[in-house]
Amino acid sequence: MTAVVTARDEALSVTFGALADPTRRVILARLAESDSTVNELAALFPAISLQAVSKHLKVLERAGLVTRGCTAQQRPAHLRGEPLAEPNAWLAHYRSFYEGSLDRLGEHLAELQQAR
């Protein structure tokens, strides 16, 4: 089997790469509640510098998951849900395998219970 890397594959890699970091997942969770500035997001991570939080935001922006606004002197970050549709569709393909595996496990456990 020869694998061809498509633009879709590249986009998935960028998105999954952005989602791979737990700090970025916390940032996304916060942005799902409300738009936030870098300072507000940095307050969630006392052990991380403001610059590091800003870098995390840039990774999320490159993945298209976050946009930055411009309000007076602030640039609040805003969550964009649309870019999550493609990874969700990709994962849906594997969901049936996962659910089927759980169904088979449940059937096996039921058989073991009946055998007792």
C-alpha cells in the first residue's frame, strides 16, 4: 500500500498537533466558555510565562482553532469550532471499530457470566 499525503492529511496533522498539548486543550476549554485575552488565559497557568501562553495561542491560530480580535487595546482570543469538523469526521471512521470492539467485549463478558 502506497500512502499519499494530501492537504487534508496535513491539515489533520496540524490540528491534532495543536490538540496534543494539554495546555492548549485547557485554553480551548476556556475559550469555549468565553473570549479571553492572553492575560486572562495566562492567569490559568501560574507556572507558565505570558510569552509561553502567547506561543500556545499562536499554535492554535495556525491550526485555525482560534482567531484574535481587536478591541481597543486588547486582542481577545475567540474559539472557532468549524476546524474541529474535519478531525471529528476522521475519528468517526474509527468510532465504529471502537464501538464494535466494546460490543464484542460485552458479549464475551455476558457469555462468561452465563457459563458460571
